[in-house]
Amino acid sequence: MQLEVINVVGSKLVCVVGDLSASSSIKDVKNAVYVQRKKFYQDRQSLRLEPKGKTLKDEETLQSLGLKNGGKIYLKDLGPQIGWTTVFLAEYAGPLVIYLLIYQRPWIFYGDAGSEASVHLTAHIAAACWTLHYAKRLFETVFIHRFSHATMPILNLFKNCSYYWLFTAYVAYHVNHPQFTSPSAIQVFLGLGGFLLSEFGNFSIHVALRNLRPPGSKERKIPYPTDNPFTKLFNLVSCPNYTYEFFSWFFFTVMTQCLPAGLFAAAGLYQMSVWAIGKHKNYKKEFPDYPKSRKAILPFIL
């Protein structure tokens, strides 16, 4: 069985792949394309039935898709790819280094005022919280997360890193400024308590999601609460990891009473809401028995 592989750009023939059968999968087609066109390694290929159609899943068979000998399949070049683990390590190591640099070397950014002014206790606590958060992120990237997709377009790395790194510099500059004014001790420690609880909740959800998917598989299941009480949030929202993430930065803002931190929390909520709504819709589409009472990210609201 042979298929013509057509580039969606210009409708030009990429190659003709053979030695296929009705039971061959889309992954087999990708492998065959790569043998002939080394530029198009498997993670760079998006195969479709139509030029503007949806990306076909690797496990789908030619028979299930109605493809026959001499048929056509369309390839979209996703561009150079980079592994998700590398992406996350770059995204999260940057904020850790940048924040601690501003925190530990204030005179570089504030001049003499930075070397003479005493650092407020709240600034020390904020630095510890920031370090905890991104150290946890790095740990989760290496030991907890299981990625459904192996790679992402390398150009997205620069966009993602710019977001995290620039916001880090913006927040750190103000929280560690010689003229920083701390809120009351009660407000600081309430914010600290909320931040720590949210961080543990976020970690708990990541562990629960990891255990939901067997190693080396792309199996998807409906997530439900476990024995860990922090996972009870699954009863209310589809993406409680995003909920806890927002709560972390909300309480960090309460703790520091810093406008840039609030803007960071708001920007994060917006982006995570977009992701959560998409995942929520996919859950409802994929699982007919998906709990109808759940919202996407904010209980009872969104």
C-alpha cells in the first residue's frame, strides 16, 4: 500500500511512502516519511486528511481513517522542535536566578541606596517563597511531570521565557527596592500561610495527575480526588493545578502588597484560564459521563 504525502504549503509532493498496510498507524507513516526526508523528523510532522484538517493521532490506523492505496495525506511542517523538559527547565531556572540576583546583589540595581538600606523581613520571606515555588517547579519537571507531547516549536521557548523572566525582574525589583514598604505583620503571615497551602495543593494535584497516566502511555482518564484532601478541588474544577497556582500568586501579592506581583497573578490567571477552558471542553467532549458540576478553573465561577 502506498500513500502520497503532500505539503500543505504549496500542495507540493513531499514523498511517496510504501510498504504500508491497512493496519499501519499514522506513526508508521511518520517513520516512513522520515526515512525519505530526514528534515521531517517525527515530532516535526503534523499529518492531516485535509490541508486544513485536524492533526491525526499517532495511534490511528489507515483503515480507520478510510485511506486506501494511492491515497493522499497532508503534512504540515511544525518547524524545529524542542523537548518539553528542556522548555520547562529554561522557563523556571531563569526566574530563580534573576530573582535571587536582584535579592542578593541589590547595589547592582539600586546603587548606593541598595548597599546601605536594610532588607525588610517581608523581602526575605518573599525571596524564600519565590525560591520555593521555582525550585518546586524544577523538581516537578524532572521527577513528576509526564508530558503528553514530546516537543513544542522552539520559537515558543523565547516567548515563554520572556514572559517568566521579564515578570520576575519586574516583581523582584519592586519587592527588594530600598523604599519597599511592608504591610502589617498579620497581613504578611496570612499571605505566607495561604501561599504555602496553595503550593502544597499545586504539588498534590501534579502528583495525582502523574499517577493517573501510566508510564510511557498517552492514556487519558477523568481525574478524581485521591486520599489527599488537597485533591478534593477536583470536585469543583477540571484544572485545580491552575487554581492553586493562581492562589499562590494571589497570596504572594497579599503578603507583599506589591502591584507588579498582582499584575503577574492577573496575567497568569488569564493565560491559565485559556488553557483550563480548552482542557475542560476536551474533557466534556471525550468523556460523556464527565461531572457536569465542575467549572474550568475557578469554583462556581469559571
